[in-house]
Amino acid sequence: MSYARFAIYYVPPEGPLADFGAKWLGWDVVTGRKVPQFDVPGLHDITMTPRKYGFHGTLKPPFRLKEGQTPEALEAAVSDLAGVLSPAACDGLKLTQLGRFLALTPFGTLDGLQRIAEACVRDLDGFRAPAGEAELARRRKAGLSNRQEMLLAQWGYPYVFEEFRFHLTLSGGLPEGDAPGWMDTLQVHLPDLSAPFVADQIALCGEGQDGRFELIHRYTLTA
């Protein structure tokens, strides 16, 4: 299958958290298939944006492949990178409101997650085609700081390196005042969040012709 874009994600391993994420969003990024969502009024609408990406934590944001590069070369580079990265662990995950959307975020010492994300952004950037003017303009609509503007220009995304915050997205932007109710709903459906939270794999994912991402391959961190 040909992919329009690629990304490096953390995709939860098989288990209760991955099952929850697929049913909450209505898309299983591992199998590349739609799945029935929880029977919650309004859930389909608030998850429309994150659904196409699947349940994940971004490490290197979606990018188009640079001219002259191949998916096979990218796969080999991700495999090589995983071989020199060690796993990261922190105290756990918690449900958090980030601006107008909801996500699971890690807490405790986050240096390891930061290290993995920075390596993915930096060491695989030779595969990324430069962002087009339309994409840059769309990013700038958020109102970027000077530093975020510099990161956007250099890396194609404004929220990398010190601006990065690892999270597993659970909603799109919510209307003002709706977040507390959705947090209560999430608490009903969330599985027990294992502690500590360990990221010992990175996942190469691709955007299919339907605009949705699916897992291509997982790579265990072995350093």
C-alpha cells in the first residue's frame, strides 16, 4: 500500500489501554480498521479529528517523504534508530485537559520520553520533505512564539524539542465548558492505567488513501 505521509508514534502494546483507545476513537491504528465506538452520545463528533490518526503518542509528526527517499529506506532507518535507543519510563499516565482537548499525559521524570522524541525528530529528518506554504500557514494560525516559528521553519513542526509535550489524544477541540463532563465520562471507560508507564517501542505509521493512519511496523528499543 502506498502512503501519503509517514509518522513515528508511540502505539500502546496489545492490552486494555490499546483496546480502550481503539473503541474510544472508533479506529484501530494497529489493524487499520474501523471498530465500533463506545455507546456514548456525542462521542463520534468529539473524536472526529483524532480518529484518523488512531490512538497514539506522537514522536515525529506526520511528514511527506522527501524526493529520492523510499519507504524501505525509512523503515531501515527507523529500525537502526531503535537499536541505539533505550526504553523510557515514568511514574504513569493521567487524564489531562490540554487547552480545549483531552489527553492522557505522563507524569514523573520525563527525560527519557523527551530523549526518544528528540532522536526521532532529529535523526529521521533527512526523510522529510520540506513543509509547503499552505501547511506552514495553517500552523501559523495558532499564533506561534518566536521559538516555535524557528522550530517550524527548521523541522516542519512548531512543537518539538523543548516545546514538545508527549500525550495520547482523546478528543478534538471541545466547546467551552464541556471538558469536565467528558472527563467524567472518560473516567468510567478508562482501564486501570499501569504504573510505571514504559515506552519500549517506536512505531512507523503511514497515512492511507482514506486519510487515516495505520501501523506499518513496531521496533523494540534495544540499546
